[in-house]
Amino acid sequence: AQSVTQLDSQVPVFEEAPVELRCNYSSSVSVYLFWYVQYPNQGLQLLLKYLSGSTLVESINGFEAEFNKSQTSFHLRKPSVHISDTAEYFCAVSDSGGSNYKLTFGKGTLLTVNP
Amino acid sequence: ETGVTQTPRHLVMGMTNKKSLKCEQHLGHNAMYWYKQSAKKPLELMFVYNFKEQTENNSVPSRFSPECPNSSHLFLHLHTLQPEDSALYLCASSQDLGPSYEQYFGPGTRLTVT
């Protein structure tokens, strides 16, 4: 069975500060990894994903995440956050092989960017 | 309408009521999902449909009854719910089943059971 641990339930930061949202997973098989973002009163949106290839993946709005197989981590980072980045962020994992399409989600991290 | 839409956005119902949640996707996808999002808990996958056929029932109580009349529409029929069923119910769709296919989520229905 897979599991995802998001170590911080809430992360408050000031605008233009850097941020890191931590995600660790456990799995007995190779995985795909995802970060989803949920803005207030909205559904989840895919922010970025790792399927294969370069272990560093980027989103269009300045976030990046690095797949570290040895540490079973997929931490999300942004060098300078904006007020509009305030949202809840979910890390998710799925099997990369076979027919298992299920996403296993973490509990989420609420990022609050203050002026 | 674009993407995945859900109605109603908010629903308050008593434990003896019967109600239905509706989801519609305008993306031409083949797979649709129901998730339950409760506070401080990970998203829980409830049901999965692929080409209108149910492929997953994640041990969901029978008071939740899904219906998928076609690939674009998904319903969740609710009957004799409990207060602990209060949550945000999210619908999602993807092109096909498979871990590499992105799931697109609707805005959810906020359900309160009184």
C-alpha cells in the first residue's frame, strides 16, 4: 500500500519570501508523483507532476519540485511567493506500472502568504 | 460551460432526505470519479467509472449510490445520510484510466447533513 505524508499542515510566510512544502511517500513500487493546488472554494488543479526523466519539474507559475528517490521525497518549492499563492497544496502518488490508476493523497498543506 | 461542473455547490439535507449531486464534464473524457474531502483528512476515492462502467467502489456505504448514464454525466444519489457524511464532494474526470492521465476536478458540492 502507498501512503503520502505532508509534514506541515500549515505554512505561513510573508510575500516575496521563499517557501518549501514537504512531501514524503512510501511505496513498494515505482511511482508517479503529483502536486495539486486548491484555491478557496474551488476544486483541485494539477500544479506539476513527475512521470519520468528529469527529477526536477517546474510549473508555469514558478513552483518546482524535485523527485528524490533515495529519500522518497517530492518537496515543492518557490523562491518568492505572492499573495495569490495562498491555497491548500496536496501531494499525491500513484503506481507507475500496471493498471493501478488510483491517486493516494496527503492531508494537504495550507500555505498562507501574508503582506 | 467548460471543464468539470458540479451542481449544486452547496446542499443542506436532513438524515431522512433523498438528494442527488450532479457532475458534468465538457472535456470529452472517458473516465469519471467521485471523491470525498473531509477536513484534516486525505481525499478519499469513492467511485470510478470508465466508459460508463463502474470500475471501482472503494467500500462506500450503500447510502451513496452512483449513476453514470453516459461518459459526460455522473450522479451521486444520497439517502439516509449521517452527520459524518458532511464533507466536500468532488467530481473529477480524465481522458482514460491510468496513472499518467491528469485528473480534472470540479469545484465540489459542500454537503451538510443535519
